[in-house]
Amino acid sequence: MAAYDEPRVAPATAPARGDSSAAGRPRVFAVVPAHNEEAGIASAVASLLAQTRRPDKVIVVADNCTDRTVARAWSAGATVVRSVGNTRRKAGALNQVLRMLLPDLDDGDVVMVMDADSVIADDWIEAALGTLDRPGVGAVGGIFYGQRGAGFIGLLQRMEYVRYARQLARRAHSRAFVLTGTATAFTAATIREVGEARRTGLVSGGTPDGPPVYYHEQNITEDSELTLAIKTLRHECLSPMECWVSTEVMPTWRDLWRQRVRWQRGALENLRTFGLTRVTLPYAARQVWSLVELAFFVIYLALTAVAAYDGTLRFSPLWLAVGAVFVLERVVSVWRAGPLAVLVALSMVVELGYGLFKHAVNLRCLYDIRRGRAAAWQ
């Protein structure tokens, strides 16, 4: 076995509990779960080590890797830990390293979890720590943008992400809708509280006598499930604009379909698990609105087609003006994505097609649930 293949951290090597209090500053442990991520792991680690507030330790959790992820993570300067007997994908790997780290952390110390295919802003950690200092804030999520590449389908995803970031910026106090897996930071106290809530049954995913569970290991969207768990425990989850992340986009329609089916199916399963509460009500409303939006669109197309067929189609100055305002909003909201994105937004037709693609994903998930098909990670 090559030297780089050996684990470089063990529980005994973690700093003794209480060190952060003595230093007057929280310690930050950046954890990067990685399964065969040799292409992007070095960039992810480099972005962590280039922070204005560097993490005290960068830990790459190599989960069942068969490529050169371990070698490249080590060469980039990370501590590398191998998961042991993990069959629960990302959530299982993260739980293993959190069980190792948390006993030695103070409540105010911070654990940051970041995807291996992401790169974060240089002051991400500094901004996150400032936000976590606010009363009641338990977690800070990143605002993600799409990386270059993947041709036209990549452009559509980058436009979507730019609009999503704009929506987050306009939410009161930058409240996070989802603590994205691309990059999220928690206080040790918050993640411990989640583990205890799962143990007692207040939040699903754990057992009274089993090992601590922080990320739900049976959930296919563990990050969004953890968001609901933290909010259920009455902690604020924020996404400040300074905490931006650049992440990969799906290169093919097949990959995008599988990704979105997993996201949507996970969202629906989470709503079913948590039930209708003060926390889940806005998420349920978004699901209902998506169906209403699709119904209105289908009715609009049908009425337009009928009017065109029987010769009664007329153009109203009022509705043309309303349409112009709508187009203007679509253009302004993707301005940061570049001139090509602006041209696509002006055309309207392409984005209508992309919207129908996402509605098809929603309908497929509802159909699968209706048929009793089990959710899969894919």
C-alpha cells in the first residue's frame, strides 16, 4: 500500500477540547466527502487553504474510492481519512468522521462540509463565522453558481442558479431555503443537537441504542433533510451573499434528469417524513404552486391554440405590456450569467422548454410515489 493511502488522522490527533475557548476563537474543521473525485478534489482543497480565515484542519473523507482521489487530496495538503465499511454513501461517510470529531469539539467550534466538486469564495469561512455569531443562527449555507462548460445545457443550469441566488438575496435576512451540500457550516452545538434529536425520536433517522446519526443515512437528499431537522429544532439557517460557491453542472440531459429526479423525490419524501408543520409549510406551498403553474401554462397554450385555429386570436396592448415586463424581469435576473444568457432569456421559448423539463421531473416523481416505487440515489 502506497504511503499516501494511509489514513492521516485519528481521534487522538484532534485538538483537545477547550482549546478554542482559550484562544478566543472557534476552530474550523472543513470536511470534504469524496467518492472518486480525482478530477476536482485538488481545486476544492486549494480553495479551502486559500481562505482569508483558513480552517484549522481540512479533512477529505475518501469513501470507497478506486481512483487517485486520495493521492491528489494528500498532495494538495489535506488530511485524508478513509471510510470504513460504509454502504450509506455520502451521509454514512460524513457520520463516521463526525463521530470522530465531535467528542473533542467545543460547542462554538465549527464544522464545514463541502462537496469535492466545488470551489468556494476566498472569504467564505470568514463570512460564515461572522454570520454564525448572530443569536439563534445554527448553520450557514452557500449560494451556488454553475461552473463553466457542458455547452448549452450547462448555460441553462448556470442561468437557473443565478436566478436562485438572486431569490435568496431578496429573502429576509438571507434565510436559506436549503443548506446546500456544495458548502455548509454548522456549529458543533447544532450538529450535536441534531444527533440527540434523532436518538430520542424527535427527528427521524436514529435509534436510542445505536451510534450517533447526524446526516440521515436512508434519505436520498441528506442535505435538504438536515435543513428541515435544524429548522425544526428552531435554529436559523442563513445564506449570506458572500458565501458563494462554484460547483459543477450536469453535462448531459440524462445526468440532469437523474439529478433533478433525486432532488425532487427527496424533497417530497422529506415533506412526507416531517409532515405539515410551521417549518415545512413554505416547502409544501412551493410544491403546490409548481403544479398550479403547470396547469395554468397548459390551459394558456390550449386556449391560444384554439383561438389561433378559429381565427379569434387578438393581441391586447395591455397584455403585450405585461409580457414585456415579464421578459424584462427574465433578462435582468440572468444578467450576471453573461450576454449569451441574456439572448436566451429574450427568446423565451428555450426557457419555457427548460421549465417544462423540470415540470416533467415533478410529474415523474409524483407518478413514482403513486406507484409505490422506492426512491433511489441514482
